[in-house]
Amino acid sequence: MFDPKHPPQSLDEIRNLMAELPSVDTEAQAAVAEREPQLTKPAGALGRMEDISLWLAGWQGNSRPNMTRPRVTVFAGSHGVCAQGVSAFPAEVNQQMVENFINGGAAINQICKTVDAELRVMEVALEIPTNDFSQEPAMDDEGCAEAMAFGMSAIEKGLDLFVPGEMGIGNTTSAAAIAHALFGGAAADWTGRGTGIDDETLKRKTRVVGDAIILHKNQMHDALDVLRCVGGREIAAMAGAILAARYQRVPVLLDGYVSCAAAATLAAIRGDALDHCMIGHVSVEPGHKRLIEKLGKQPLLDFGMRLGEGSGAALAIPLLRASAECHNGMATFAKAGVASRSA
């Protein structure tokens, strides 16, 4: 059982946590399902909003879903694979952007302010890049577990929603490698332009992704090994946070390609591991849409975004808030004195 005071020390301990995931609160969902037909609207008239209120209730364990305290946490990490020239930006941008987040100057700061969401920034050993996974595993077992445990600390009771965001130059290379390792196909199927690389850099990035999976194939026995071999510390931290959110009954709204790649490492171990997750948006990174399909989910928004930071998912928070408010605040036919469907 998950104990926030005693975080896991190894990937085997995390595997054990994956075997005992809490299930949805069926009583809370039953109460929502009973109230929904009584509300002053035609049955099913709010479409996916009704699905959202049911989902929120079940994972919050509350028959009246809340959206008063959503939180976006941006995890920042550094990637050794940047040495292979896979990104349009130098690695020092990581620290510069973290300072920008702290100073309130990034897009996610403005979006969180607009949608009334808390914002946290967590540096995951930002000053120490992971190993270059084109040459050796990005992390060892202990280091990967430590990053996941650090991510778990981002979740606290009382949150109504958690949005994992990220900052890490080179992390779409990791995301592509994770997806390629988990779901096969060609490296080119999963590798995109990230922050806007040119054709030659894209070819190099694709080659790095494909070669890395061949290099590490014999030691990637499950998805946590994939995360250890080709992931990043911020990606591992997001995976840990998503897992902890399940135990703390906090629904999760996933963001872009990197966020979903982190989540996919859990889903590959256990098919229902992401039942407490929805996907906020689909990015223009070509592998993201394919990955969402593999996860069997449907994004809420498609705005052509590719920023990361949790930005696309944060934009979807008002949809969740409206879904909760409609369910909780609408009058019933009886209370409003409105005639319901005739017999």
C-alpha cells in the first residue's frame, strides 16, 4: 500500500504498488447517475460533460464533484541525449525557463491565472542531466525510482485535479523512444519536430530513437525498464505523480506527448492504470495522436498546440469545472417546477 511518508526505494517497490491500485468509488458514481436524469434538461443533452461529472465524482470519491482546487505542476529535468543534437534549443534553456516560470513570465503562468489553477514548479535534479541514452541507460534503477518518488510528493489530499506538465529540452526524444519501445512500429512513427527542428535534425533524432531501442532491448523487460533506459527524470516524476494521484483519489488531466508517454509506462504494466486520467488536448506532435489512440482515450481539445508545460490540459480545466457546476448547481425538475418528459 502507498504510504507518502515512506516513498518507494526501487522499481520493484513501484511494481508492487501497481498491483494494488484503488478502484473507482462506485457509490459516488451511482449517486451522480441517479441525480443526472432529474436535472432540468433532456437526457444526455450535455454530452461529454455528463461523462466528466461522473468521472470526477468516482475518482474524487464525492457524489458532488468539485473543481475548486486544480493544480498544475511543471516538472523540469535535463537530458543527456541532447548531446546528440536532437533539439532546436540548447540545454541551458531548461534553467532559464524554470526561472521564467518562477517569475510568472511563461504561457502556463498566464493560463493558470486565467483558469484559476494553482501552479507549482518542481526541479528534478535539473543541474544533472540523465545519461545519454544513445550510449547507456538514462538512469539506473535507484535513480529512476528516486525520480518517481519525488513526483509522488507533488500529490496531496485536497486537490480536485492534478495536471502534470513538463520542461526538458530533448524530452520529446525520450517520449518518442518510450512510445516506440512500448508500442513498436518504426521510430519515424513516433518521432516529430518537437520545438521545431529542421529536416536534418529530425533525421538524426529519428535515428537516435531507433538505435536506442535496439541498444537497450535486452534489458527492457517491462515498461519501468523502458522508463529507466530511455526516459528522463521529469518523465519519471510525472509517472510517479500520476500513480500517487490514483492512491490519493485525485483525478488527473494529462497534457501533451511527454505527459502521455509518462502515463503510458503505467498503462503498459496494468491496463486500468489510467482510469483516473483524462487527456486535456492533442498536440501537433505526430506521435501524440497515435499514443492517445493506443491508450484508448479521447482528448478534450485540439488547438494545434505543442508547448508542453501542462498548457493544453490547463486550458481544458474550465470544461471540467463547468461539468461539475452543471451537475451540482442545476435544479431538478421537481425543485424547479418544470414538467419532465411526458409518459
